[in-house]
Amino acid sequence: MSISKRITLFSTGFLFLLLVLVNGSIYFLFQQFSTNAELERMQAQLQTIAESAQGSQSDLWLTSYGTGDGMLRVIREDGSSTLTVTKEPDLRLIPAEYSNRESGEVISYQEQSYSLNRFPIIWVDGSIVSLELIHPLTTLESTLSTLRIVLMIASVLIIIPAYFAGRALGRIILMPVQTLINTMQGIRGSGSFQKIDIKPDAKDELAQMSHTFNEMMELLEENYDKQQRFVSDASHELRTPLTVIESYASLLKRWGMKKPDLLEEAVDAIYDESQRMKGLTKQMLALATGEPDKTVILQQIDLVKSAEDTAKRLRQAYRREIVVTANEKPIYILGDPERIKQLLFIFVENGLKYSDDDIRITLDQKINNVVLSIQDKGIGIPKDDIPNVFERFFRVDKARSRQTGGSGLGLSIAKAIIDAHGAKVDVQSEEGKGTTFRISFPQVNKKQNEKQSGGEKVDE
């Protein structure tokens, strides 16, 4: 049974019980009040008759008393009837009962209600008798019958509209619930995240339920986006080390057994890339759980060596020329080795995708900072798009990105690494001529070298 029907039946049933109680109480009180009033009226009438009888020296006048459909009789102490006045012979069969005090009650005889009143008087012979008056309650029963009909008709006139009102109320109350059901069915059918439209002035519990549902949809959509980002990040970040490993494995397969120096280089490269993949996998899993690892371990690293190692491996993997130049050797910065390698891989690989010429990595140690430049001679970036290149999923040349497998994630990840190291990035580009990314790292002085030689954890 639907909730709407339950609401209708409950409200109608509750109203029916309430009407039964109210109408029953009204009927009972009216019956008691009317019956007591009738008994009091007949008792007053009997008292008048008794007063007239006590002032008379004969009982003949009682025979002329008009009782209508009732009966008047005199009952002695032994229960015998001395005098009976009635037009209804059947009433004589009602048992006579002597009483030495005033009383009044309602009796039922032959399915008819009568009022029975008694009043003690001194009879003409000096004995004390009970004067009894029996009168049918025809008018009262007719009135009560009319009242019953009126109450029943009123109840029906109330119950029928209440039933339809209960149905309408159930529909109104459950409208947000039905909207919720339709929205959930729509979500199941389309696979998209939908929300319920809520009136701005709605403040009731159903509105709160709708707000809660919308918040739940937002949370689910956010978690779904995180999952999608995880898949994209994983595919993007793991592609480069897998390419390097595949390249060196292929090299080992062809020449590794004949050239020991090449064997050692390839094994070292594969080991380093597998370690980097392990770190990337850890980061990706942390991202999938919604708690990404934002801790970088700062230590003194040689940026020139990191750049040369990166160039060597990508040169081997992509069979492209990557030139590294530095105004000094070594050049030290405080950074996380794995994150710096990841940063170099992203920028160099980005240049390899959008350029067919050589990639140049330049390192310039200055007084207050160290500048890392990655330059390509590719398609370039439109001036209006330069401020957006570090946004997630932004791609300048979408057609070429699809061909090269670009996801628009690399530069956003690189920007997060740059920010984590307290560095700054600048982009210079011209369409058709190429792009240069310049990352400026803080300079490391001697005191910092001594302090950071063991490494220091810093939150991003």
C-alpha cells in the first residue's frame, strides 16, 4: 500500500473515530439531559396531582384525569392497585410497586420507553399510598431518532470531503518525495547527476530532505569527479615512465648482452623509473581516497644532474634531441627529488608533443634565485590562452591533443609542484614559433645547505 493511501486511510479513519466519539458524546448527553428534563416535568405534574388528591374527600375526580396514552394508578403498601386510570389496557400489566418516597425512572415495556414517577400521598381512608404516573416517551424517542439521523448525515457529509481532502493532502505532502523518486529514476536512466528544484521560501522537513538529497548528489558528483581525475592522472603520469622502461627494455633486448655499459645504464634507468612509478602510484592511490599526499621532502639536489638524467631518458624513449645547458655546475636547490623529476618530465614531454624540433633545457644560477627554462619550437600558445594553460583539463590545440593522447592534466600537476616548492613560473609563447616555460626557484645559501642536507618535510 502506498504512503498516500496510508495517509488517506489514516486521516479518514482517525476523523471517523473522532466523529464517533464526539457524536456519541453529543447523543448521550442530549439523551440524558432530555430524559432528566422529561422525568422532572412528569414528576412536577404528578406532584400537582398529588396535592389536589390530598385536598379531596373522594377518589372520583381521579377517574376524570386525562392521562393520554399513559396511566395513573394508586398503589397500596401491599402492592395492590386501588385505582387505575388509563386508555391503554396493556399498561395495566406493568407490575405495581409501592414506594414511600418520590422517585422517577425510565422503563421499557413492549419495546416502548416510558417515564415512571411515584409520589407518596395520604389516601382518603387515611392510609399512605403511592401515586404512580406512567407516560410514554414518544416525543423524546422521536427527537432522539431525528438527532441520530442528523448526526449520521453530518458525519457522512464530513467524512466524504475529508476522504478526498486526505487524498489531496497525501499528494501534496508526497509531491517532493515523488519528485525525489523521479529524479533518482532519471539519474539511473541517464547516468547523470541531477538535483531537485527547491522553492527558496520552503523551510519544512520535506524541503530539508530535498536539500539533503542535493547535498548528497553534490558529494557523489565530487567523488565521481575525483575518480575520473584519478584515472586521468594515473594514465597521464604513468605513461612517461612506462615509455622509458619500454624503450630501455627494448634496448636491452637488442644490445644489452653485448654492451655491459649499456646494460648498467638500462638497468639503472628501469630501476629509477620503477621507483618513480611506485611513488606516482602511491600519490594516485592517495588521490583516489580523497586524501592526496601533500608532503614534499625538501633536500639539497643538483638541478643540473636532474635535468641531464631526465633529458637522457626521454632522449632514449622518444628518439629526439634534448639539449641541456647551464651557466654553472652544479646548481643546487631545495626540492623533492621525485617531484622535481616529475616536473621536468611534464614540461619536456609537453614540448616533445607539440614540437618536431629540439627541446632546450637551460639552467641559470643568479644571485637570488635559480631559473629553469624549457624551450620548444612548436605550435605555440595563443596570447589569450596563456593565463589558462595551468588549469585542469585545458588544452590549447584540442585536435592535436587527441592525436597525441593529451589529457590537459600535465601542466596543472606541474603548477602544483611549483607552488609546493615556493617557486614561480612564467610563460612566454608566440604562435608558430614556440613556447618557453621559466621556473624560478629560491637560491640556496651555505647555511641552508648545511641545515637542509638531511632533508626537511614541508606541506604543500
